[in-house]
Amino acid sequence: MPETASYRKVDLHTHSTRSDGHFSPADLVDLAVEQGVTLFSLTDHDTLDGIAEASSRAAEQGLSFVNGVELSTQWNGIPLHMVALNFSQDNEALQAIVRGNQAIRLDRARRIADLLVKQGLPDLFDDAVTLAGESQLGRPHFASLLVEKGFVKDANKAFDRYLGNKRLGQLRDVWPELESVLTSLADQNMELVLAHPKRYPLTVTKLKRLLGDFKKWGGTGLEVVSGNERPDSVRLLERLSQEFGLKASVGSDYHGSFGPWMQVGKFTQIHESEVDLVWQSWA
């Protein structure tokens, strides 16, 4: 089969309304089917809540579905994301990490609200929790409230004036250490994939150091493409996946239709025949 006919059928990195995506888990599955995807994973941030709905709809649609989650971690003080794939939803080690990250997210939102109060705004914490509902509480919810309450005209202004890193300089995410997360999950019969490695503030030398640690601590995969990335970046990550013995994973990192280049199952083409694919051994 020509690579162009196969690589777009797999999407192992997507988000629904259960974290920060635009579509419900079921609607996201329907969209994947419309786009011709045949192997799909929902990987919401630090939550497993959407898996049952997505899995059920995938079964109705005849779509091969893989349990997934994107976990927040840190390495040498740098926030990182790791995608866990093909696990049992009742895995206790994974559930413990998810619970811990949920607590961190709630505390982070409380700190955001407190920092906004210091900037002269009312306490928006309870309103943000209500607005978030089943989704992951975060800065976009505070931005929406600032627009709704008339403090700014749009979300971009909310981030520029109140929610950007310069404004929330005291806000620091204290995510679990990568080594701790990996060693907790390394023997749990799942794939552990470093997500979108080119988005971190790392030189190639530092990225190689990260990949060495990632592999040593039990990581199994590398996301060689995540969305509409430059082909030269994808080629570099393909080489690094081979160099460090990490399986290649792919995904759109789809959150919503924010441009014609963003779609479920759509990402820069990879050279499948030149890498070990994370899904190759799956039934």
C-alpha cells in the first residue's frame, strides 16, 4: 500500500470537550469516520472521562479505537506532555497519576483567580468552575468570563492584558516529574509516547538528552508528527525515533476546526517504512 494511502488513516492524538477540544467524544469519533480514519484514539488532557463515550460510538461506527490520555509532566523544570496509549481504563497506576494532575489543575485555577484579583478583577474562580463543567478548567475559561463580563472585547485581549505569562508570572505548574510518571507506568502494558517534541524550548542536543532519559525511564514511543509540521522537522524526529529505539506515533492534535489545515486524521506525511510504528503490533 502506498504510504499516502495509509498514514492518514491513523490518528492517535485528539481532544474533545472533556478537556479543551471543540467536539464531544462521540461527535469527534463521527468526524474521524467522516475523514476516513480507521484507527483512532481520544487523548484528552489528564482525564479518562471521555473514553467510554468515544469507545462506545467507535464500536457503533466500526472504528478501531485505542484508549488514550495526554499526561502533563515536567523534565528539568520544562513542562512536557506524554501520551499514554492502549491501556486498560481501570489501570490503578494511571488513574493515580490522573487524579494527581486533576488536583494540580484545580489548584492552578485557584492561583489564576487569585492573581487576577491582584490585577484588580473580581474573584472568578467559582464562575470558571461552573463554566468549565465537564471540561478541563483552565485559562480559556477565565478568558471567556472576562469577555462575558465586559472587561475585554475578546479572548486575545484577555490573554494580552490579564492571562499571558507576563501577567501571571507567579504562576508555575508543578507537574509530576517525568521520571516518576514513566517509572510508575513502564510495566503497565501500555505505550508511553513523548508528545509533539518540537514544541518544547529545546535545542537538538537537549532534545537528545530528553529522549535518552525518556527511553531509560521506560518510554516506548515518539510522536514524529503532530499536525501540520514542517517536513524537515518530521524527518528529524523519524531519525531520532530510530536512534533512540522509540516507536513512531502520529496524530493531528486536533482540538477544533480553527483553520483548513487542521482536521482529524490530517498531518504531515511520515515515512512509515523507515520507522517502527507504535500501532504495528496491535490487533
